[in-house]
Amino acid sequence: MQIDWQHKWVMIPYGQSTVRLQGKLRELPEGSVIQVTALSSDDHTQQEYVPQAVSELLKEFESVFAPLAGYPPARLFDHAIPLILGASPMQVRPYRYPPLVKDKIKRQVTEMLDAGIIQPSKSPFSSSVLLVKKKDGTFRFCVDFCHLNAITANAKYLVLVIEELLDELTHASWFTCLDLTAGYHQIRLQPQWLQEVVASYASDSHAQQIIAKLVIDPSVVPYFTYKDGLLRYDQRVWIDHHPDLQHRIIAAMHDSTIGGHSGIPVTYRHIKQLFAWPGLKSAVQKFVRSCLTCQQAKPDRSRLPGLLQPLPVPNRAWQIISMDFIEGLPVSGVFNCILVVVDTFSKYAHFIALKHPFTAATVAKLFLSQVYKLHGYPMPLCLTTTAFLPVTSGKSSSSWQVWIFV
């Protein structure tokens, strides 16, 4: 074989002669002959022979071998992932993939999104993806759930031993090597709250009207869509006329480890990304402001009310009184708390038995029946809360300490 790099030609021996291959030149000499040949593969591909029995079987179960589209149907045993108590969301950074593998992952994710078997998620949980090569040269899309398995509650029932399962195949005559397409995505998760949302539409006349219109024409109601039994508003799950479910959703997004007892703006933003209902913001404000944990743990950022002012000196008995609660006492009968009402003028006191937990209505009724009917309503009322055996300088504290030890 001879090569001339300057004139761009190659001389190749072929049979009893030689063939000269000329490269592309800037200017072709006069009298040059150019031959163009199209190289193409044979369009008539050889089809694999399929037996008649197998062909009939494929035709009978055509829906089983059809490409996946949409969510899998709800079955009797849908999948659920119970987490251990107090588990925090886990976020796993993706692996560093080569460009070729990264392109394959993007293509498979796009195909599954277009097929509707997965959907975009804003969940605080995340796991990395792996591609495992199969025998036919394609890649299997696998998700590494090792970190999620670490915080999953273990099942209490025993798993069958693999040896026993293999023994049951002793007399088996038929085996298959069928490859399940996106096998993990053919099992539907068990969202119990979604079932409650779907059930709530039955008692919601407004939602039924919207669903009836969307079934006839999906574009007749702006911003609303109806798919897989769920009514969505601007791609968010619509929940209307279901106060109990709304309260539980807010509690899950605020009181749980995911919410972390965040403030009103953060809690509202998290819920707004997933759900929608009329009065959502006001419901979140009401819930967060009434959260006992937030009231006890977070500082009060309101303006200072000013210096404390002493109570006026009373001129007569039962003009000014103080109230105190003694909690944490041993149970006596059914009572374990004492309400102490002390007159700051005469130091006379009433000791009223209470059962914990008690409400403001219970205390008000006891005050009316034990104090008000005897002495009338006082001018100012000083209310304090005291634990078991406190050491304070208040009038009521000294009174009940003498009463207990005497």
C-alpha cells in the first residue's frame, strides 16, 4: 500500500491490480472522473420466526406487553414505605456520571415522564440513580434506596427463606426470561391520604360540578385538571370542604420533622407547592399562631408593654384577689390540682380541687360557684401559675404552703 499525503491519495492492492483512492482536492484537474457510490444497508431485515401458539398468546395478552402509559392500576396489595419514628428526610447527592451515562439517564427520565409513569416531585427525600447494563446491551434504570432502607421500619413478619422458594420450583416445567419494563414503576404506592381526598369529592357538590365539566371537556374550566381520580388546580391537589383533612395536612407540614415548626411564610409556601383550597393562607396563619410548641419555644417579638405596675392597695375585703394553680400533686380521689383564690386584704383563701387537664370554662364555673356567689366579682384579678411546692413571695403561695403543711 502506498500513501501520498501531499496529493491526498492512497494506493491499495485489490486482486491482481491496485486501486487508487483520491482524497478531496481544492481544485480538480481537467478531465477528472468522479464516481459517487451510496452505501446503504438492506432494508429487508430478517424477521424472527414466532410459533403460532406464542403468537396467539401475545395477541390474547396484548395489553400486558403494550408499552407503559400512565400510573399503574390500584391493586389490593399496593406498596407502602413505613418510616421509623422520628426519621428525618434524607437527601443523597447524585453520583458523578460520565457524559454518555448522563445522557442515557436523561433520556430514560424523559421517556418515563412522557409516558406518565413518573411525575416531577418536590419531596424532601432524594436518592441517587444507577444504570445497570443488561444482556441485550441496553441499560436498566435503578434507584439506590440504601439510605431510605436504613430509616424504614422493618416488617414484623418473617420473610420466606430463598431455599424453600427454590424447592417449590422442583416440578416446574415452564420458565421465562421476560424483562419487565421499568419494573419498579409498575407497582403503585399506597397513598392513603389520596384515597381520602378522592372520597371527599363525593360530598363536595362544587368539586362534582367541576369534575363533570372536565370529563366532557378538559379545557372548559380554567386552571383545573382531572386525572387519575384527582382534581388539581394549577397542578396542585384540590381539597375543598374537608376541614379535617386540611388540618391534618397543615399539621404534617408544620409539626413533623419535615416542617420543623416553621413560621407562617415557610409553612404556607411548602403547602402551597402541593395543595390548594380556598382560605389556605388564613388556615395556616390560624394553625401556626395556635401551635403550643411554637408559643413555648419561640421568643415573643412583639413590642414591650412597658414597666410592670403594682396593684392598688385594697380598701375592703375581696376587692382585689389573686389566683394560683398548684399542679403535679399526688392524686386524691380523682383530683390532682388545687386552685387557690386569696383575698389580698384579709388574706382569706379558698382551696378548690381540680382535675388535670382542665379548661378555662371549668375554672370559670368553679370560680362562680365557690367565690363569686359568696364575695361578688372583684375589681382587679391577678392570675399566676405555680408548680408543685414553689418558693415565691406571692400571697397565694404562702397561703397554700401553710395549708398543706398544717
